[in-house]
Amino acid sequence: MRPVRQALISVSDKTGIVELAQALHALGIQLLSTGGTAKLLADAGLPVTEVSAHTGFPEMLDGRVKTLHPAIHGGLLARRDLPDHMAALAAHAISTIDLLVVNLYPFEATVSRPGCTLEDAIENIDIGGPAMVRSAAKNWRDVGVLTDSSQYPQVLAELRGSGALSDTTRFALSVAAFNRISNYDAAISDYLSRIQPDGTHALFGGQANGRFVKVQDLRYGENPHQQAAFYRDLLPAPGSLVTARQIQGKELSYNNIADADAAWECVKSFDGPACVIVKHANPCGVAIGDDPLACYRKAFSTDPTSAFGGIIAFNRLIDEAAAQAVSKQFVEVVIAPAFSEAALAVFKGKANVRLLEIALPPGGATNWERDHHAMDVKRVGSGMLIQTADNHILQAAELKVVTQRQPDEAQLRDLMFAWTVAKYVKSNAIVYCSGGMTLGVGAGQMSRLDSARIASIKAEAAGLSLKGSVVASDAFFPFRDGLDVLADGGAVAVIQPGGSVRDDEVIAAANERGIAMVFTGVRHFRH
């Protein structure tokens, strides 16, 4: 292990930097620093050499040029095991730099502020910092590089123990440094790629740079012969699945994660207490009610067969009563914002059940997505589709009743509930509902007619009557036959986007069958 004799400190975020420098000084390590950081350390009584004194060249261009000098990069890049490198340093009186502590100008924070101008963004693009970080990270066998204050304690612990950093630590720091530079450059590229000639910002930039951090390796992928890993956004959205805390159960599988995301996204879209049961990415039971237990019982009754081995999500704390009911069925994952101590005690008897605790997003999930321009991404062969999130919040004022029959107040509430559920069902989606619960769900069929038939069959199999029910369709009816199936099943009101060239035919069929029909003007395809 190589001893650390000299450290260069140049940070924008000065969290913990004085304490780090004091600890380094106490270990006999010489300190180099720049500008405001050097002043801060000197004011703290630390002996620090300014970079300009070290290089013999003053800072210039308002600080844009201060560390771009051979005395800095030579000290970082020289390989200690190569005599020619060390001779070159000696010939030019350059000392080695064994530890670099750098964090970068706050570009990401700057461009996230309302009213940020292009000039503000450009001035917060760091040049010298990334250059030094790359030099130190490249020469990881000889130099340790710290790019985040969270790294300080471990590094200090090693230095106090041996006066040096292990190869393992230096390599890990190098990888973290290159990842930081990659994310920093991607943020700059993302921002600048969206700028238009008139100074406005396009919704979709000329280049998309994915920035993801691995959460965990998975046992296998969608099928056992596939390998997989789980990644999260660099900056995850509040209330998203990747923010979950697993408090019990086996390791999550690929399919667990996919289905859990579908369940959580659906349940958090309701303001009142709700329960969603998902199987193979589709809701098989959804209900709202006075409390989690009532919601669960109604959701489970929609399709007990499909609920077997499903994912169950709540948007309220799970109490003992709800836990007792859920624990009677085979369930893979249970999700909630919180679990009571009594509920945890109940689930402890089901040690394999995975319990995920996720805080609800502030202001509501859909409001957060809308306010933060959330995007949906889908991979295709050697390409990617990006779209704004389907976060339209349907308001009662947007509804257009197109039939002679008007929905009553209770039917209108159920129509709005059914519409929310349909948004999370794979297309073609047909959802029968009544009394704040699903009665039958038809999903993922090649024709809307088949989805309507399947939804009716599902309800019949569960022993649920569709008489007096309402139905949501995620897209328009291309022919009247689908509507006739709904009417035959017992539906009295339908909500759908409208927009078909045969709308008049479908409306006439609804009037003929005595059904109320409401148009939303919004489609909810989910492929």
C-alpha cells in the first residue's frame, strides 16, 4: 500500500470538508487547495498551500483556469512504479498528489431551479474538477479520489489505521469517480440537447442519456434461463417503487418487481383508502372503502382465483385486521405506506411473504408526475420510445353524456372509479365496477369484444352479479357489438373516450339498450 503524503482539496459542496482536512493534517498529510476552499481551511487554522503557489501560476479568467497545470496533473497521473515517470517529476520539481478531494460545480441543482438561464447553466459547467477527477481515477493504483462527502469516514478510518488506502478502496473510489463524471456529463448533455434556437427548451432533447444505479442482482429474469438485475433512476421520484424498504421476506424476483410496480402505481392513484391486487402485471381486483380490510375483501372477491400468488398493495397503513385477512391467502408481496406493529407480528408467521414499505409521494402521485414532467420509457430493438407519463386526472367537468339516459350520482362515482382502474389494465381493457369495487376485468386481448366477454366470464366465475354495474373501456368501441355484450351482462352505464367513426352507431345502440354513456375525450392505452 502506498502512503498518502499530500492531498489536494477543491470542493463546491463544503459539507464536512473542514473536519476532513483537520483529520488529514493530524495524520501529517500536506494540504493543497484552491480559492474558497483554501480560504475556509486557512480560516480554520489549517496550514494550506494554495494551488497558485504550488504551480507558480496565478488563477486566471475569473477562476476558470487554476488547476489545469502540469504541476497538478503530473502529480496525479505519474505512476510511482515507473522510474521514467518519477524522473520526469523530479526534473520539473513536481510533487506527487496522493489524495484528491473534489466535488463539482452544482450544475444539476442550478438547471433544476426555475428561471435558470443558459448563461447560469454554462457558468456551472465544471472544467478543472472533472479533469482532475479523471486523472486521479485513471491512476487509481497510486491515488485515492473522493467525490462525495459520504466517502470521508471510510477513507479516514483506513488512513488512521495504516497511513494508506488499500487497492480495493482506491479502485472502488475510482469507479465511483468515473460514475460521477459520467452522470455529470450526461446531465449537461440532457440539458443542452433540449435547448432550441429561440432559447426555449424542447420536451424531448436531441440525445437521451440514461442514468441508472444498480439496486441489486436478481436470482434470474422473467424466466429461470434469463439473468437480470434491478436498477433505479439516479434521482428516484418520491413514492416510486425503487424507494421501497423491504422489511420482511425472500429476495424480490424480476416478476415480483414488475408486478409490484403495477400494483403500487395503481393504488397510489386513489385519494381514499384503496386496495389493488395484481397478477401478471394486470389488476385482477381493485376496491375503495372505509378501511384497508374492507378494501381488501372487496378487491379479493373480484377474482379469488387470480389473486392466488398475487401482489397486494394498499395506500394506507395496514392494521392487524387487514393483515389477518391477507395472511389467509397465498401472496407474494404486500405493499403499503406503513404496517402497524400488530400487523408485522401477524406477517411474521409468513416469513416468505415480502413486505414493502413505500412512502406516498407528497401532493399525490399523479400531481407529482405532472408537476415534474415524468416520462415513460419503453425499449424496442436497438432503440427506445419515450413519452410523457399518462398522468391526466379526469375531472367531472370533462365528462360528456352522449345518451338519452343520464348516469345518477352513484353511477357517476363508479364510472370515475372504473376509469381510474382501466388506466392500469393492459389494452384492450374492459372493467366492470359497482359500489367502489371491480366486478370483472378483461385485459390484454386482441379485440375489445373479447375483453368484454372475458370480463363477464370472470364476474360469473366469481359469483358476482353485473346487474346495475358500470363499465370503463380504455378506448372507443369500434362497433356496437362490444356494447351489446356489456348490456347483456347487466351494465347500465359506460365510460369511454369516444372518437370512433362509428360513435353515432354505438350511441344509438346505447340508447336502444337503455344505457347511459359518457365520453371522456381521453384514451388510456397501456401496452
